[in-house]
Amino acid sequence: MANIAKKNTAAVTAQEVPVHVGVIMDGNGRWAKKRNLPRKFGHREGAKNFRAITRHAKAVGVKYITFYAFSTENWKRPKDEVDSIMELFEKYLDEVRDFVEENIRIRFIGDRSALSETLRRKMAAVEEDSKDFNAMTLVLAINYGGRDEICHSVQQIAKMVKAGQIEPEEITQELIEKNLYTEEIPPLDLVIRPSGEQRLSNFMIWQAAYAEFYYTNILWPDFKNEDFDEAIKAYSERNRRFGGV
Ligand code: IPE
Ligand code: IPE
Ligand code: MG
């Protein structure tokens, strides 16, 4: 009964807050196009937004937030667009250091081998400097693809089998999970996708197996704290069954 009463109010209680939220930051290009600006202006605006939403998510009580910033498929875009996105990452990796003072741990998921030396160095440094923080974990998915991640996990496991460390029968879901980029990060509870698209686009396909999906037509640069609250509220009203009754 208490539950029904609660759902009539806008406030969401602690236990209804998702532990891990994933955000597919989509719609930057369309945001710029609407204003007759080059696409890179949309990316610049979108990048500003992720810091505000991170702080808000922490205030709401979210423990892990993952932002999909660049997919393994996004290299297909024109070189100047890719270059401007990479430049933004460098800039934001400097600014993201502010979070270190807010007890936020920062982690990166994705294949780093294709990224520049400078970027990789900055990523490793910020991960190292924030590794003991525990108020919230901010995960940035850069050159990330869910299929690529699973492939990478399988390769690690194949090496173990080849070395005679384990038998093929000993390959479990836990072992596959342990070798994903998200080791020690819990599965997704809620995936938010702005811009109206209703697809995962290779985002955390393993970890999202039982996530609730929320989409909105708002473009990512226009997505504000109130929109995040709407998503959390929608989540709190879902009935997750995980295959049970
Ligand atoms: C998301 O915005 C940012 C990245 C994929 C890097 P888009 O650039 O995909 O924006 P739209 O979908 O073209 O509007
Ligand atoms: C998904 O957006 C990737 C990121 C937000 C980083 P896309 O814009 O690349 O996805 P599609 O092409 O519309 O599926
Ligand atoms: Mg897009």
C-alpha cells in the first residue's frame, strides 16, 4: 500500500533510485543542424551537459553513471567530425579532474589502442588519481562497442584455456563478466536515450540485458536535470521481474 501512495508523489525514495544508469548521449548533430551550425558545435554543447548531469545524478543518489561518448562505429564519420570529438575529449579530461575533488571515481571503458597517446595518458592518470573515491563512479565509454567488449573478453578466456589454466566447461557467465571492461561495475538498471531513437546502438549489450529502457525526444544538449528526474521517476514505476513472476 505504502508503495502506491509513494508513486503518486514526484519524490522518489532511495530504494527506487537505480544503482547504475547508462546515458546514450545522442542528438548533438541534430541540435546543431536546427541552429544552422556545424555538427561540432552540437558536440561541444553536449560535452558541457554531461558534467551537469553527473553532479545531479550524484545528488539524486545514483552510484554509477556511464556515458556513451564515442562508439566503435563512430569512426565511420567524416574525419573532421571525429577530430573535433577527440579534441573535446582531451579538453574534458582536464576538466573532469574537478570531479576528483568531489569524491567521484572516474573509469573508462572501450578499446584504448586506437586513441592518441595524449588521451591515453590523461585517461590513465585520472583513473589512478580517483581510484580511492567512492561517492559515485563516473564511467566514460570512449571507442566502446558492446560486441567488441565481448570479443575482447572471449580472447582473454581463450588464452587461459590455451595455457591450460581452465577447461572450456569452466567458462561461466561470471568469467565472461570478469573479463569485460566493466569488471566490478554492476549491471545497468536504467538506460536513458535522448533524441528519440529507440535502440541500443551497441551500448553495453551484456550489461543491459535486464535494464529498463527510457527514451525521450529531447536532444542531448537540451537534456536537463528535470529530464533526468523524469527518467528516474519512470524507472521507479516500472515492475522489474528478471524472468520471475
Ligand atoms: C551523439 O550525437 C554524439 C556521438 C555519437 C559522438 P550525434 O552526433 O549522433 O547526433 P545526431 O544523432 O547526428 O543528431
Ligand atoms: C550512439 O549514437 C553512440 C553514441 C551516442 C556515442 P549514434 O548516433 O552513433 O547511433 P546510431 O548511428 O543512430 O545508431
Ligand atoms: Mg546520433
